[in-house]
Amino acid sequence: GVLTFADPTKLVQDLSKDRDNALAAISEYTAVGGTALYDALGEGLARLRRVEGRRVVVVLTDGRDENNPGTAPGSIRTLADVVAAVKDVGATIFSIGLGPRVDQLTLEYLAQASGGEAYFPQDVSVLAADYHRVLEDLRRRFVISYTSTNSKHDGGWRTVEVRSRRAGVVITSLGGYRAPAK
């Protein structure tokens, strides 16, 4: 799927296996105005909630959420709203920060909070390589599951820490899961 977020968030291609329509939507896009980054991420995560299997968001942005003059937020949602949605949906965010004024800390935080990665290409000529790195990262991921001893159905967040006994192995995760509410 493709969501644009220059001022209003707009779904230009719904979730589909049709890459041609997604690529056409990207090719036709012209960024004008402010950036509703958090609203776009929130809407994208809401759409992924209904998807079975792996849930991934790749966002290409400067990481700034601001109105057109750059004097106020561009979104109704906040960064905290997005991080809460990431945990509820169980999605991974890959942030690609591009532009002269990238908010690197925000993009790294989104990636870290979701178990993803953040990339910061120097210019558009290396974007293809960063997208390839995202694909390779997704191909090398494993799913680990376990059964909790906490049987409470209270909708609370359960922190889970996964560590490797082997030196040099990097493990990224959401850091837990949301317990069922009922």
C-alpha cells in the first residue's frame, strides 16, 4: 500500500500484491505542503491491523511532523500515539531519512521501538540500496514464540526480553506484546 502525507494523509494505493499500481502511485506523487508523518504512520498501522502475518511499514521521510510553515505539528496524532499503535499492531517500521534536515533521532526511535532499522542515505542515488537492505533484513528474520505464565486477560503490555548466548548476535524486537483484553 502507499500513503502520501504532504499535509493531508491520502491513501493512494490500498494494500495489494499489485506492485505496478503501487509504483505508479509513487511515480505520480509530488510533495507539496507540510508533513503529516504521525497521521500517516497511524493510518498505515490501522490498515495493517487487519492483515495476517508479518506487518511492516517502510517510511521515506525527513522525519519531521510539521505544518507547511514549519510552525506547528502537521498531524493530529503524536509520536507517542504511533509507538502505542506499533505495539498494538505488532508492526515493524523501517525508516529511511532523506533530505537536508532529517530528524534522525525520531526515525531511529521509531525503528528501535518497533524492532526495525533506520537508514540515512546521503542522496537519492543510494535509495535502491537501502530498500534492498530492508528486503534482506526481512528475509533474515526469525519468529520466536513462547507461552506466557501470566494468564491475565487485562489488555496490558507484557515486556519480553530476548537475549543470545552467542557474542555478536544482534536481536531486535518489539520488546513484548499486548495481552488479550478478554
